[in-house]
Amino acid sequence: MNKWIRGTNATVLSIAVIGIFIILTIFLHSLKGFQVDLTKNKNFTLSEQTVNTLKSLNQDIHIIAFTNSGDNNEFVTRQVTDMIQEYKKQTGKITYDEYDMLKQPSMAKQYGVDQGGTLVFEMGTKKQNVNFYELFVGQQDGSYTFSGEEKFTQAITSLTSTEKHTVYLLSGHQEYPLNAMTILKSSLEAANYTVKDLNLYVEGKIPDDAQMLMLLGPQNDLNDKEAELIQAYLKDKGKIYMALGFDKDMATKWKNIDAIMKTYGIQDQHAIAIEPKQTSLYDPLTIIPDYGPHDITNKLSSNNLVTMLSLAVSLNADTSAPDYTQSLLLKTTDKAYGETDINLLAQSKTKQDATDVKGPLNLGYAISNKDNKPKAVILGGSTFVLDQDIQNQGNKDFAMNSIGWLQEQKDQITIRPRQGDAFQQAMITPSQANMIFLVTIVFLPLLFLVIGGLIWWRRRRG
């Protein structure tokens, strides 16, 4: 009788456990969108910006992946498709199809795709292409970064936005050429900006569609006529983004550049920032500035993303422009100083003396007019926009955020790439593979079956 009761209790308990498990599974499955991301780098957690973008969709977007089964890039394809599935969970407005170019070449031809590893974002007649190779950047230690979320969200934003911003990059003063800023240019174009080159000496005027002028890394001053055109443009509805370059004679040769900055109450101190305390790889000329509180920098600061400036010119704000408000964006520590003897600096003999500007130094300002509308961004350094530097730390984020703020696109925050560990691959021989199969698939299950049978037999006899 006792054996029968114990057996019945065991059966009831087993059924109860199984029933609870089934009910819990059904309940969790009923929670739409519920998931717990336990991955190290939160690979399945979308940013707030992406979630808001997807939830605000009011048109259907079709995503098509063209892969090539002959490339053996299953790992890359899996990363991309997993990310797209996370997008689909947030909205019913996204559909997804995948085609193998070797098996369905007609579909690739229909969409004008000539290589595998291409995503097409389609909304009506509008299309945006994203290549797989743009999404992955390998590191020297074998790890990689995956910027799929940034590229996908930018593509969707570009499709859904009807607003275009035309910006002109000034040239003719030894500024950085566009081919040295291809990453910045492509990022701006993906965010619905039209980027054009403007040589005022050639054109003779500022185009009517110019919503912003950008002066990036000039070494020479503007001439008087150019300065006159720019000042007239800025007095109207014009905006300017100035990131200063370096010239050893800037104290005497930058008359017109200094005059434009003075319009907004910003003074060029003609001193190069030296930061002996907080530097990149102990290079005192590469500054890692602290952030001031502002829409441009708040999220960068909270995410601990630093911006790096090299050969940065120290700036200062004064009260000579009462119609404008200067908000500090970047500053050094109080241990820094501004070297005014550029010739000494060129000989790598710099040291702080009485003629230098004492820290902390100010390296960047956001300027608003009396209506609190963005008018200018003025920065003491510009190297962070170059291709070789823009991917470092928060440089790209800072560039895009400050440009977006100036165009009153305050939610245009870039999304950081996700860090992936080095891909591990074990090389085993056929005999080792057979051994692993026999141990895990045959012997271990058989061992547990035998042990279970012996325990059952002993209890039955007892």
C-alpha cells in the first residue's frame, strides 16, 4: 500500500511539474515582444532611437536580403538576419525576404543588385541599399564591430523622411578635401543631408538652397570678399559649422576667420591646447576634453563616449555679442595650458610659461540666437572628422550630433556599433569528430539510461 501511495505521489508530482512548465511556457509566449537579453554586449537590445523610429512607422517597409550561398559567410548573414528579426518584433510594418543570387538571379537583376551580401530597404518606389561589408569592421585582436543597427535605422529614416538638408563645404583655403571625409559624407547622406562643395572664389555667391556652411580644417584665411558674403548670409537665416585647422601664423593671418567668430562672441586665443594630464596615449597634443551640459553632448557623456581633438585651438566667450548665447561643449582640465609660442611647439620644446593661456581651456561652443534657435557650432579642432579618426571613440557621434543640433534635428543621434568577440574556430580531425559524436550522442545517453534502469530495478526489488 505504501509503495502504491509513494508511486502515486511521484506520478502526481511529475504531472504537476510538467503542467506548471507548460502553463509558464504558454504565458511567456503570450507576452508579445517579451525577451531577456543575456548576451555580453546586449546583441538583441535595440536602442531607444531605433525603437521610437519603428513605433512611429506609418508605411510598410520591405527588406530584401540578397545572399550568395557560395560565399560561405553564414556567420555574417546570421548576424544581419538576427538584427532584422529584432526590428520585425517592434512593428508589423516591416516584412523580410531573402534570396540566394545563385538560385534566383532574376530577383537580383530586378533590383539592380550585382553582388551577394546586399540589403535593399524598399518603401513604395523609394529604395536604400546597404552592403554587408559596410556593417563589419575587423580589429587587430580578431574581434569586430557590427554597425547594423545604425545603418538599418538610417536607411529607414531616409526612406520615411521627406525633409532634405543641403550643406556646403567651403573650399579654397586648404580645408580637408571631401575624399578625406568619406565616412562623414556618407553618414550625412544617409541622414538625409545633401553635401556639396563650395568655392566662393569661383562661384561668387552662396547658393540659395544653402542651409548650412561648413568650414572644416582651414589653414588659410578667407579673403575679404568671401568674408563679406558669409557675414551677409549669416545675418539672414544662415548657419555655420566651424572646426578650426592649424596654421603657425594664425595669430596674424586669420583676420576674417576671427571676425566671423567674434560675430558670435567667440574669441580665438591663438594658442594650441596642451593637456599633460588627460591625453590619448600620452600625447599632450591629442586632447580628450570634458563635456559641457548640452543636447549635443548629454548622451555621449552618459554613455562614456569620448571625443578626441588634435592640435586644438583654445577659444573663449565674451559679452561682445549680446544677441547670442554661447554654450560650452568641450573643455580641458585645469592642468592644461595654451601654448602661444607656435615656433617652440613646432620644435617639440613646449613648456608652460607666463605667456601661455592658463587652463582650463575651452575648445568648443554651440551658439544660439535670442530666440534660442541654433546658429553656429564653433570648435577649436577638426581632425575628428577625418576618415582615419572619425571612427575613434565618440568622434563620429559628436560630429553627427552637433551637425544635427545645428539643423534642429536633436534626435539625430548616431548608434554605437556593437562589439563582437573574435570568431573562434576549432580544427579537428575526422577521427576526433567521430569520437565526439560517439561520446555525446551514443555513450553518454546510454550511460544515463543504464544507470536509470539499475535504480529502477533496485527500487522495484526493494
